[in-house]
Amino acid sequence: MGAFETFVNANLGIRKPLITDAGPPSGSQKAAGIIGSEYLDSDTNYLYERTGESNNEFDWVFTRKLGDSLINFSSGISEDFSSDLSIISGNLNSTGQNLENQINELSENLGSSQSGISVSDQILQISGDLDALSSQTISSRVDVFSGDENISIRYEDLGSTSVFDGAPNVLVTLNSKSTTPPVSYYSYMPYGISSTGFHVSFSSAIEEQDLFLDVMAKGDILSEETAYAEILNSQEILSRTGDPEGSVFFGQEDDNIYIFDGTIWHIFESS
């Protein structure tokens, strides 16, 4: 191979085909080079590079303007992009600061009141007050006597000032006043728990004279606005005998509450 052929193969073969025409390559009849070819739009001096061989609409990609180096072109893009990022970052920082200021202001407003008590503490206090208004807990001591096998306990005898709305939770423990061990040991069980009272049964008749029950009952109390199915004259209520245990009526003329325990009516005077 001669020197000329060697020169051609070593140099001319690496040159990119350059096609020039007026208008973009998508509308040019001359834009038919191989992949990697460049196209120059003589109207705008825009350079395009071919990346495919199927469709001139999509095969040509704009790279730069004639006379601009790739370094300057990419640097310009980088500077513009960095500028945009700085603007966006500044906006986000400003928005974040404003949001933080608003949260702090809201927190300060919610965190304290004119009385110096935090709103959360006030809510807890109100919640506790509402709980106290809608429920009651009573605790008392009930003596157990020798010979007892079953005893009946009414909440009103334990100091209840309100009426339970249904059966409350009841806890019963048997204790002794004596400092010496008891004569006998007993199993016991509360049963028949209702809105007016309950019963306690022992495994055998009590032999000692110094035993007692610690009793605690907790539950929702009856609301006058919603609890009463009927409002009747007190004499009419007291004459009723066939109502189920736990029946509740409201006295028409005295505003008292009447609860039937299955045997008798219990009267709770209106406060």
C-alpha cells in the first residue's frame, strides 16, 4: 500500500460527514447521512447530529450553534442550570422559613393562654371534668356477720349519689379485722350485678364476727335527658310490680328517679 492510501485511511476515514441545507433536517431532502453525521442549518447555523436511521423527524438531535465550542455550550447550560437551582433553592428556603415561623407562632398561641395554662392541659382538665360528670366511683366497707352465706348490697347504701346507667364494674375483697389467722377460709363470688346493686355468695356460712368486704363500683351514671323511657306519677310508679330488674322511671311531680331491683322500687331524690 502506498503512502497516499495510508494517509487516506488514517485521516479521511475519521472525518464526520457534514450535510448543509436550508432549514432543519426534519424537512431536508439532503439529511440522509449515516449515524454520527452532522447537519448544518444554513438559515440559523444550528448543528445537528444523527442518532438513528429510521425517521428524520426524530433521528437528528440539536447539539450546538456553529462557532460555539462544546465546552462553552455545556458551560452555558451549566451556568443557567446552576442559576435556576439557586433561585429554586432560595424560594424553598424562604418558604421553609415562613412555614417554620408560622408553626412557631401557632405553637406559641396554642402553648399558652392568658391564664398561663397550656391548651393541652386545659383540654385534659376539661376531659377529666366531663369524665367526672358522666361517671362515678364509689367505695365502701360492708360488715359480714356470722351465719351469712349470701348478702345483698345496694349502691345507695354505699353512699352513691347518682344512678348507674347499667351494671357498673364491681370489685369485692374479703378481709378480717383480726390480727390472728381466721378460723376458716372462704371462697366468694359477686353475682347479679345491676344498676342498683349486687349480691355476694360465700362458699360456706361465715363463722367469724370480724370479717368485712371492701367494695368498689365504677360506671357511667344515668342521664335525665336520655335515660327515661317514661315519666309517670310517683304513686303509679310505686304501685308497679311486673317491671324487670333495672327498670327506671322519672317522677312527674317530684323529679325523683325510681329504679326497680326486681322486688322493690328505690327512690333517688333529685338534687
